Amino acid sequence: MCDTVDSGTQVAIHELGNRDGDSGEDIKGSWQEEIKEGCSRFVRSCCTVKTAKTRLPILTWLPTYRLAWLFRDFVAGFTVGLTVIPQGLAYAALAELPLQHGLYSAFMGCFIYCVFGGSRHVTLGPTAITTLMVAEYVNGEPVYAVVLCLLAGCVQFLMGLLHLGFLVNFISFPVLAGFSSAAAITIATSQVKLVLGLKNIPRSFIKAVPSIFQRITHTNLSDMGMGIVCFAVLIMLKKLKEVDWDKKRGTLLKPPLWKKILRKVLWLLGTVRNAVVVVAASLVSYGLLNRGISTFTLTKEIKPGLPAFQPPQFWLVKNGTVVKNGPEIIQDIGVGLVIVPLIGFLESIAIGKAFARKGNYRIDATQELLAIGVTNILGSFVSAYPVTGSFGRTAVNYQSGVKTQLGGLFTGLLVILALAFLTPSFKYIPSAALGAVIISAVIQMVEYSVIPVFWRVKKLDLLAFVVTFFGVLLLGIQYGIALGVGVSLIILLYPSARPRATVYPAHIAPDDVLIVQLESGLNFPAVDYMRDVVAKDAFKEKPYKNVVMRCCCVSDIDCTVVQALDQLIEEFEARGLKLHFSCMRPDIRAALVRSKIKGFKYFKTCEDAIAAMREPDQENGEVVMTDHALLANVDTPDDDTPDDDTPNSTTVDVSKVTTV
């Protein structure tokens, strides 16, 4: 063994001397070769057919596409298009941006996701949550919105390349439910001003509510009437769409053809109810304007035509003067560069997984990150703001019977046609109608039904929900999410700092033996607590002479734990007590052996420990470890264990106890 160590040492010294004498060129060359080889392997792995099909899902479904699916995809895409057009206009108003930006944001995701998306049901576009965050961070400036779109896309794409999608797993469901509920109430409150025709109402909930009550006397009764009627019609059409006529009829007889057609028409009207209400309200306002009656607050005139495809502008110009440059814009957006891409991806992947379960297929979180990232990057070139998956439109896509991602192509084409030919007519849309569309869309996002579930399952989850809800509602998005995630992490980490331990009563174990069983892992936050649990019963007026710690649930240790165990063993010895360990995993035992803790004693089972302790020493009558337990060298899974063919090596069969 010594010869082996000496020769190894000589080789190490020789290599070290060569390194000192080298000019460094050989080492540099070897590093360069390794980097080149690594890059070569990466490129080869990226150029396989499997990788291409994974990163471009269109290569998987397009070769097997059936012509019979084309009509179903067209119907689904057209239906989703009729839904996204009025929603895009309404969400742009919510973001306090020119209305055309809502439509600019609605078509790029349809085309990109058709190529890169892994779910045939998900549709990308503006949503209530992302729009609220955009309104929070861009302050109504289109330049800020486009820059945020580009940078959010870059963050999402980079996360996809680095496989960092797992980060969103730290945002628990209670936090997400609290955030979406508070966001829904904030959005609905912000749209009350459109329904009532009020001006100069702040965006934040805490400021908007008193402002609405202060200005309630300035309500435009025409806008209020239009908003109430539109909201009532939206709710009625939604209920008609959800009616199960066959179940209500209570018979297995097939209905006549005219009833089938009527039910299909009612379902279609309920599905595209937003478009129906907006078109009807526009016709009413147009008819009144032709008669010289102007009672409704109408949307501003929309810039006609398609957006120019050009790189985003990184400067803000007002009155011909540059007032903000790129770094200043990024600084103004601030934490929105992190919050928007993370929440956007979380919203989209949750929707994708939900409908993947319904469709009996799986989606790749990394691929979804790449798809959303590419969508936002290219969307910024057409003046879009950040988009993500929409639950409402994805549900419409699913219920319309879409077969493949090709349905998104028809949705995008319909939005482009609306931009090209219908924008002049959008100026007749009453603002109250758009407000009613948004309120009816977000009111179902309030997760009140989860409160009893949290209370029954785990009350601490309800705490995370409440903290996030009121944090977002009263303090803002970033602070509410930060508080919610912080509370969730505390709830998650608290068991690590307070591991459960069971102390066996004296009538189960021998009177002079105390058994402490750790029910969970043991890491550095739990060191002090563990010592208090052991010492609570061990250091009584009539203390136990031996304490056995059963460590079968301990799966990991660190240096802090090793140091604490060393100190605890010393403290026990100073009090005339002995601390033993049993039921350890081999890797944990090996780590403790390598740490060379003085007095560390290990038994395979608790019964073995008790049996060994009960062998009396005839000289003093005390219960002590017998000679066969006091072994200086043991066979442990350690790198320093001698080989079988090493001279003068001793192999010990450790059947009961290991002592260092």
C-alpha cells in the first residue's frame, strides 16, 4: 500500500514539475481540442432526424396529414379567428395601447406555433394576464411594448436552450391561483370605467376603486346601458353554448334535422359570442351616428393596413426628439423582463398540459419555451406585444374539433384579412362593448372554488393563496408574486429545518436506552433542532446511558451536519453518555467514516445496537461496547479501502457494528 502511494506521489510530483516547466502551450492546445470536440459532438447531435422532428414538430404531423382533416382545421381556425379579433382589440385597450397592436399580436403566434408548437390545441395570442402585465410595465408606450416583446422572447428562447423550464415549478398552484384571481379582479375593475364611460381612472385596483366612487356621478348612461346589455348577452350566449341538449331531453331518440341545425347554430353563436356582440354593438352605434345621434364613447380610429416587418425600435421619440434610449427603456421596464416571460410560459404550459391530457398526448416543456420565444421575437418585428397561450381560445379550438396545428394558419390568415380590410369599421365599436367582453372573459378566472380544497388538504396552501392574492391586489404584480413565492418556499423548506423525529418510550426499549428515529432528511437547517430533540430526553436528571439514532430516512448530509454530529458525540461523552447510529444508507455511512468523527459507532439495526450494549463488563458492571465492537479498521465503501490483493491487508466481516 505504501509502495503504491509513493509511486503515485512520484508521478504526481513529476507531472507538477512538467507543468511548471511548460510554457502553457500544450495545456492550451488540449483545452482547445476538447472545446472543438465538444462543439463537434453538439453539432452532430443537432443534425439528426430525431432532433429535427423534436424541435420542428411540423415534420411529424405534416407527412401524415389527411385531406379529410382540412375542413375540421378550417372550421376550428375560422372560429378561433372570430374570437381573437374582438379580444385583441379589447386587450389592446386594456394595455392602453393603440387598438391595432392587439391585432398585430394576434397573428404571428398562429404561424410560428404551426411550425414549432407541440400541441394541436394551443393557440398563442394576447391574453388577459399578459396584457395586464404589459399595462403594468410599458405605461401605454407602444415602443416599450415592442421592446418588452423582443426581450421576453429572448429570455424564453434562452431558457429553452438551457432547459430551464423547471424554474416555473417553484411557482406553486396556490400562488398561481392567487395571482390569477387578483389579476382578474384588477382587470375587471379597470374595465368598469369603459362600461360607465368614466375618464381619468387609475389602473391599479387600490386607486381605481375610490376614484370610481368619486366620479360615479359622471356616468354616461348610454355607455352603461350598452355595457350592461352586452354583458348580459355574452353570459346568455355562453350558457346556451354549455347546454347539453341530449341530457336535458332524457331520451336516446335522435332529434330531427332542424333541431340538430338549431343546436349547432346556438353552439356557434355561443362560441363566437364576442364577435357577435361587438358587431351588433357597432351596427347600433353606426346607425345612430347616421341619424346624427352620438351618445356612445367609441374607440379611437385604428391605423389601417398590415404592420411593416422591421426590427424593433430601441428609442422613444416625442415631438421629433429622442427622449429615451435603449438602456433607459430597459431600465424602465425593470423586473418585467423576468416576470412577463416566466408567467407567460407558466400560463401556456399549464394550458398545453391540460389539453394534452384530454387529447391523450404529451408535450415537451422545452419545446413550448422555444415556440413561445420565437413567437415573441418575431412578433416584435411586426409591432406586437408579448403573447402566450390562451385558455379560452384553446378551449374553442378543442371544442371545434381541430385535428392539427394547421388550424392556427387559418386563424392567422383571418386576422390579417381583418387588418387589411376591416380596420376602417372598427372605429364604430363602443368602448363599453369591449369592456363587457373583457369583464365576461376574466370573471371566470377568479379561483374561489379552490379555497375549500386548500382548507381541507393543507391549510398552509391557503396562506400562500391569500398572501399572493392580496399582494397582487394591493401592492402590484411583482410584489404579490414575490411574496407568494417566498411564502411557498418557506412552507416547502420548513420541514427541512424541523424534521419529524419519534422518541421511543422507555417501556419499548431497555430502560437505559433511548431510541430516536428521524422521520425525514437531515440537512444543515435542522442541526440545532435535531440536537434539541435528542438532548431533551437524553439529558434529564436521570439520563439515559445510551442513545440510538435510527437514520433510515436520512438520504443526504452536509458538512454542517457532520460537524454538529461530532460536537454532539463529544457532548455525550462529556456527560458519560454514548451516542450510536443505526440503519444508515451505505453512502451516508461512508461519508461519515471519511469525515473521521471520533467516537462514531454504527450498527446495522437498532436491535443489534441494543444487544451489543447489554453485554456487561465484569470489572465495573457497566454496559459497554465489547472488544469485538472496538475495531480500528473496517470494510466500508470508501475509496481508501485496500484491494484484496494488497499485502498485509485485513478484511473484517462487519456483521453488527462499525466503529471509527
